Amino acid sequence: MTPRELVHWAESKFEYAGLSYGHGTRNAREEAVYLVLGALDLPFDYGGARLDEPLDKNTLQRLRALLRKRIATRKPAAYLLRKAWFAGLEFYVDERVLVPRSPIAELIEQGFAPWVDGSRVRRILELCTGSGCIAVACALAFPEARVDATDISPEALAVAAINVERYAVGDRLRMIKSDLYRDVPRQRYDLIISNPPYVPAEDVAGLPREYQHEPALGLAAGDEGLAVVIRILHESAARLNEHGALIVEVGDRQEVLLARYPKVPFMWFEFERGGDGVFLLTAAQLREHFGGDRSS
């Protein structure tokens, strides 16, 4: 059996098993490609000759066991492989962090242009960093900038440290254990980014089994799913430079947020590769609608 044939085999098995997706893939075929190519250390978009070269017996047995494990355990592919891709980069992940899948990756690849003047970005802060994928990708996209990354979870920061070391950005990327801004040194940033928890607490238990393998701390956020987002909105103006901007992902909580703050001029991004629920507010807009003196 060749890798191409194995992908087709896995796709049919995944469809029959009724797996859920959303951790970097959208359907059974993409999940099969993710697992087979990932296990062979080939890039996700590989299209070369190895796809049609027969697999040796041991490799085939190993890959089939991996694919069956995906069905039996319902673990996302990234956890089984211990790796995920974000903004064109490969990151180490395990069950201590969410699987990277934010559409913010597309913004980083574009240097946040034209909404952010990259030449003025010298300090970046990421809140709720998890695996560190956003912070590391930003450090690589803005080689002149210093990046701070916070998380309340020591376990998540341990995973992020692996990725910081992997991409050798530790001289410019500082990790801080903090509940949002609470233990962040008093300074201002040009860009603050966050993909915080935004799932209503009562909805977490009803998520597909794949999501139950992720840390609840990275998903649940109060009754409306906005508890963390609201804190970020009220506390960010005091941490931004005059020309600074806040970028936050709220996913399917977009309409709930708009209903809560109908007068706030959220700018919502559109993504070529799919995804939604990511907004931008300038420092001036935050000061006007949420004040600028409150700190955590």
C-alpha cells in the first residue's frame, strides 16, 4: 500500500466512524492526510513521488495502528503526532495546550498589514499563549520586536518553552505566568493579541469527544463565554501605545459580543482560508469605550 492509498483507506474509515474535526482539518480526507503525511515527516501539502511509493511492512503497520488509534480514542491528530502546523510553522503540542487552529495565523503571515504599520511594531504582547504558536510566529514575523507571552497555566508555559527553544527566539520572547495582565510588568505595547477561552462553561461538556481531550481551562469562559474577553477589553487601553491595536479572537461569540456592546466599532477580519470572529480595536477606540485607567 502506498501513502496515497493509505490516505484513501483512512478517509473511508474516518467517515464511517463519524469522527469530528476542527483541530486544523475540516473533514475526513484532510484528517487522513494530516496523520499519514505527518507520521511520515512530510509536509501537509506534499505532492511528490513518495506518495506513490509502497510502504514497507513495519511502516504500514505503524501507520495503520495510528489511524485506528485516532478512531478508538477520538484524540485530535495533533495530539497523536505531538505536532501541529500554524502560520506555516511546525509546533510541538500535547494535551497540556489547545491544538493551534486560530485564523490569526493568516494575519501574522501578512504582518497584520494593512491594519497595522509593521515598521512601528517594537513590542508585542500575547495573552493566553497556550503552545506559544502565536507568540513565536510573531517573533519570527517581526524580527526587530520584543514579544511577551502570558498564560495562567504553568503546564501550558512548559509546552510554549519547547517551541520558543525550537525556533531560537528566547532572546526576544519572554514568557510570563500571569492571569492576563496581573503579573505583566507595567509597560505599553504596539500590538496586543489574544485567542482567549470563549466557550460558555455549560457548553464544554457537550462538545464532541475530540474537544474533551483539550484542557478545559483553555476553552471555558463563564456563562456567555465572554468573561475573559470582557476583562481584556477593559484592561487593554492602559497597556497600549497611542498608535497601538488590540486583536482578539472570539469565534462564534461574535454576535453575543456585538449585542452586548452595540456602540463599539469592532473591525472584523475576513479570512481567505476560512474562520471568523476575530476583531481589531485601536487604543483610541478602547479608551473611548472602555476607559484607559483601569489595570488588573
